Amino acid sequence: MVLADLGRKITSALRSLSNATVINEEVLNSMLKEICAALLEADVNIRLVKKLRENVRTVIDFDDMAGGLNKRRMIQSAVFKELVKLIDPGVKAYQPVKGRPNVIMFVGLQGAGKTTTCTKLAYHYLKKNWKACLVCADTFRAGAYDQIKQNATKARIPFYGSYTEVDPVAIAQEGVEMFKKEGYEIIIVDTSGRHKQEESLFEEMLQVANAVQPDNIIFVMDATIGQACEAQAKAFKERVNVGSIIITKLDGHAKGGGALSAVAATQSPVIFVGTGEHIDDLEPFKTKPFISKLLGMGDIEGLIDKVNELNLDDNEELLEKIKHGQFTLRDMYEQFQNIMKMGPFSQLMGMIPGFSQDFMSKGTEQESMARLKRLMTIMDSMNDAELDSRDGAKLFSKQPGRIVRVAQGAGITEKEVKDLITQYTKFAAVVKKMGGIKGLFKAGDMAKNVNPTQMAKLNHQMAKMMDPRVLQQMGGMPGLQNIMKQLQQGAAGGLGNLMGGFGGKS
């Protein structure tokens, strides 16, 4: 069973509590049976599943429970806590220190995506203004150095390796020493992939570790290999001090239960998960938000983190404009820029309550991003007067020559420019509506702050702008209303913060 199905089955089992007229032993046992069956089907180790069941039974004792207690909520809360315990060893992950070299060594099986993940992690730190670099000490696999060279060059990450030196220990030592002298803060060492049966490769891994004295050893684990994960993880932990785990290929279509079991085997925290092939398909792993997303409860905290990563300084200015119903073509351009910066759209949608992780296929996502880039190219051909006009649509309709000029400048048809203006008109109309709704930007309960008739009109207008397939996946109009409400509450008055993230100055 894939992770997305696991989430749905557990959610369904928890929902049976809400439908039950009386909460008793029979209902609890039936629910636990469903959850345990789903976990076993997803390759979670049988010992861990048994422990989860026992722990929930220990917390829920109907004989000792006071009459007024909310039994439904207590059971749901106990299950959530036990699911979190499954993948939280209670050990703090190594935190790199700014201003000094942090040597991070990667180990793992062949084919787990270790070399790609090295580049992803270096890129992650590079984006956060750390001096990051790569050392290729994998001399076992033909083409490993070429792969690092290609990936690192594309991402502008400094790298070290050799076509002639065959000793991985010498390469690792030389590369780390060189980068330390040059003042690099994150030095990532890639090593040869190995199996637990390959004694010589394990010995080599130990020698590399002794030579470079890593601050953190990261075990890279492929989520798709099922129950074999646990035995492999144990074998690595017995040889070197595995400090953290990165799980690769953990998208909605991976089983993943075996990888989660391996966390318990190594007693090491998961720090990132790889969710795709692209260089930015690496998500920091947080246990509670992961379980929340698995159960379709979203990850508002993660969404706000993504917004804050943009370092937007002009949220207040944009918010003032929206409050007064103002929205220019330049605002729309900057909104698109920020969506591009925030990373893969399907990841963002997975953070919003009610959306599954496999909300969009990669094909659809790539098409959406390509469309955004095309629209931005059109706007690149506009002048300041057009971009900053409070009514850009009127400017173009009164002077059609502007449409001709922009189309020629962008190398596209006049119809495409007109389509962009139509899209902008719809956005501007929604912003105008938002500006007229009192209490929308206040923290607290939206239901108390906002006139429900006005809010219904705004939701209706947003629904008209959306692709019908997207709206359907949200659960129609009720789903859209629920998402709007949760976003407004989840950010603690952060609708303004969120709007700043989607439309603030870069």
C-alpha cells in the first residue's frame, strides 16, 4: 500500500469514531484493527505496529474514564501521538554551525539516490547563504564523479574529485582539507553505495569516516525497498555513527512504511525527505506536520515557513494596497515570481488542509510552471506605466497599439497578450472584493469578523477563476470555503502574511 493510501485508510478509521453513536471497547478495537492492518500493508514493522496498538489501549481505559470526557477526541489524539512516535526517536539532529566547517558524510545503498541527494542538500544550504561544497569520494561507481560534476556545475556549487586517484580515502581527505582552508561552512562528502553483505566496502566507509572525522553521518534510504530497509539501516548503524536520515523517493506513490520502521532501528532522526527529481525537491522533515499531511490535515506551519523563506520586506505595503482593493500588473508579476520561488506547486498544495500529497501530477505541475514563465515573459515586454497603472486593463483597451507592441516584444500573438489582460482583470476584481470586506485581515475567527454574504461572494468569484478540476479536488465550494477559513486561522492572522508571500515585492 502506498503512503497516500495509508493516510486515507487511517483517516477513514479515525472518521468511524465520529460516526459511531456510542464509543466503547468494540468501536475502539475495530478502529485499531483497521489502522494496524493499514500500517502492516504499508510495510511498517510488525513489532512497531503491535507497540502502537498496546500504547493506545493503555491510554484509553473506559473503566477509569470520567463520564464527561470527550472519548472521541482522546482516542484520536492518542492515535496521532503514537503515529508521531513511530518516526520520532526523540534524538536531536545535528545542527550545522555558521562560520566554521561542518563536514557531512553521506552513506547508503547503491541506487538510493545518494549522489543526487548530496547536491540537493548543498543547494538547500546555498539558498540559505551558507558556503556549501561537494567532495566526490565514490570511486566504486563509474560515472559518479561525472554526475556530481554535472549537477554541481548546473547549481553553481564548488566540487572536488578526481579521474585518476582510485583511493576514496585520499580524495575525501584532500577535498575536505582544501575546502576547510578556503573557508567553506558545509562540506558534503559523497561515498560509494554499498550493501550490508559487502565487507570490503563497509571497511572503506569506516576508513573515509576516520580520515575526515565528519560532524554528521547521513544515511540515505530509498523509501521504495520496503521491509529490507530495517536490516540495511541496522547494518550501517553498527559500523558508523549514523546521526541523521534522509528518505528518498517518499512521494505519495511510495510504500514508505519500511523506511519509517528503519528510523526506529537506527534511533536517528529523519532530517529531510526527497520528493522528486528536481534539485529543489528536498523538504525539511518535521514529524508532526508529516503525520498531519499524511492524514489530510495539511501543514500550515510549513506553508508559513515557505512564505517567510522569501524574506519579503514589503508585506505591509502590499497588504495596504489589497485592503484598498488595488492590484497592478506589476503586483501580479511579483506574485508569479514568488510562486516560482516557493518551489514545486504540488508541495505547496500538499501543505494546505484537505489536499493530498499527490494533488497534481508532475506533468500538470510542469505545464503550470511553463505557463507562468510565459506570462512573465509577456509582462517583461511591458513598460513601467503599463505595469504600475491602477487599471492596466483600461490602458490596453483604450490604446490597442500597446497590445501590438507587447506581442512583438515578447515574440507571441496579440491574442496571448489579451488573454493575460483578461486574467489580470479577474485577479484585480477579486482583490477589489477583498478590499471591500471588513474584518478579513483581522486575526481570529473569520466567521465572527467577516460578513458571511460578502465572504460567500468572494468565494464564488474565486471559484469562477479556478480550473474546474482543481476546484473539484478541493471538494467544490464547501472545500474552498473550508481552506480559506483554515488558512486565515492557521497563520494567526497571517492571511496578510500569506498574501504577502504570494504577492509581495521580491
